[in-house]
Amino acid sequence: MLERYLLIMLALIFAGSIGAFFLFVAILPVVGVAAVLTGLIAMFGLGFFAGRAPDAISDLFGKPESGLADQDEAIAIADRGVDAVGLAG
């Protein structure tokens, strides 16, 4: 019975402390900090997940039908006509 009473009082004190905190601090910066921390935690978790199982990320997002590029297709490189000797001198 005493434990239940203490637990209820602790919850009330905790809720009152949070309420008093938000009376003195604007909510927008708190939400911004919470969003940034959530993003950092998510990135850490994703990095940890990728480090433990390197193939799991590709399994998570699906494997492409062909991992290799088409080797028969020529790559077009435009000629820009830069005169390196003329630029240096």
C-alpha cells in the first residue's frame, strides 16, 4: 500500500515538474532538440545495424535485379577543348 502511494506521488511530482518546466521554457526549442536527438539516435541505430550485418541494409531496401552496370554501353565524354599549355603560359 505504501509503495503504491509513493509511486502515485512520484508520478504526480514528475508530471508537475514537467508542467512547471514548460511554463518557463518555450515548447518550440524543446521540440527542436527532441527532433535532432531522435535523428541522431536513428542514425546511430542504423549505423549499428549496418555494421553488425552489412548485407542487411540491402536486404532491407530490396536487392536490385542486376547489380552490375551495362558493360556494352559506351560512355560519352564531351570534349571541352581546354588548352592546358595556353592556360599555364
